[in-house]
Amino acid sequence: MDSEFSATKSKSLPGRAKWATLLAFAVPLLLGSLLMSAAEWHPNEGEDLIGTEAPEFQGLQWVNSAPITLHGLRGKAVLLRFWLSGCPRCENSADALNYLYEKYGNQGLIVIGIHHPKSESTQDIKVVHDTANKLGFTFPVAQDLEWKTINSFWLGKVKRTYTSATFLIDKSGHICWLHDGGTLRMSGPDSAPFVSLKEKIASILSSAKH
């Protein structure tokens, strides 16, 4: 019995070695491809906003914090996400936002979620509060009832594919990165924007204050 088991085991080793060799080559290639795609990633819309000064918040109702101004956040990196209740893409981006806040919040990153209601029911501040809690948001959240802030940042007179965009604002108050809407995924084939954002945040936080 022992000899049969040993023979069977020895026959399986070449197969295992083959898979180990394939993985040894495949994993670095996949990681390299992901890093390259992150470095080369650019938004389809709004790239012209990068390098411009971020507009001040307007007409916001703060849900779970005292009022905040961008001017008061000068010298800090600010991650801003426009989101809305009942939006699957926003819900699927919650993990990424929570992760970044938990990882970099103690290092100086400010994360803010600005809700822009698209229905009468989501104009209720309690709905926004409850949805933010459900998504695990412990960072400041505000209601942009009249869409004044989202229009000044993103929409204005321009037709966008998505309203739920993400902005990274550097320590001098300028937009230095943006995701033009949809889901911000932490992993998978569509994770290049998230990897790019994470690298940009780390770079800003490690830089000297302006």
C-alpha cells in the first residue's frame, strides 16, 4: 500500500511543479499589467479639470458633522465622492471609500461624501443619514439638495455620463485626480482607477505641506 501511494504521489509531483512554474511566471505578469494599467489610466471625461482650483462648497446640509469648508481644509488632502441613495454603483464603491478612510485618515486624508438626491424621498435628510450608516460611512456626509456643489464641481452645463464622480484635492486646494463616475472597484479587471487613486493619495500625503 505504501509503495502504491508513493508511486501515485511521485507521479503527481511533475504536474504540481508545472503549475508552480506557471504561477511563478503568471503572477508577476499580472501584477505588472495591473501596475502599468494604473499608471496609464485616465478618466474618459473631465481630465481638463485636473490642475484647476476646486470650487468652494455651496448650499450643503451637513448630516453627521459640523459644517466644513474647503478653504478650512487647505494643507490637507481631500477625497470627495458625489453619491446618492439607491445607486448600485455608489453602493459598490462604498468599500473603497471606507478602506481609504481607514487606511489614510490618520495620516491626514479627509474623506467627504456629498449626496445629490434624484428623487423626492432621498431629499429627506434622515434617508441620507440612514443610508450613509448602512454603507458604513463614518466620514463627514452632506446633502447637496439643490445640486449647487455638484454643478460647480462636475456638471455645470456639461452633459456627463455619470453624476457620481470622485475627486482628489491636493494640499493647495487643486483637483489633482478624478474618477468620472461609476463604480470605484478595489479589485478585478476594472481596479486600475482605484490603484491609481491609492498611489496618488500616498504621494500627496508624503509630500511637504504647501
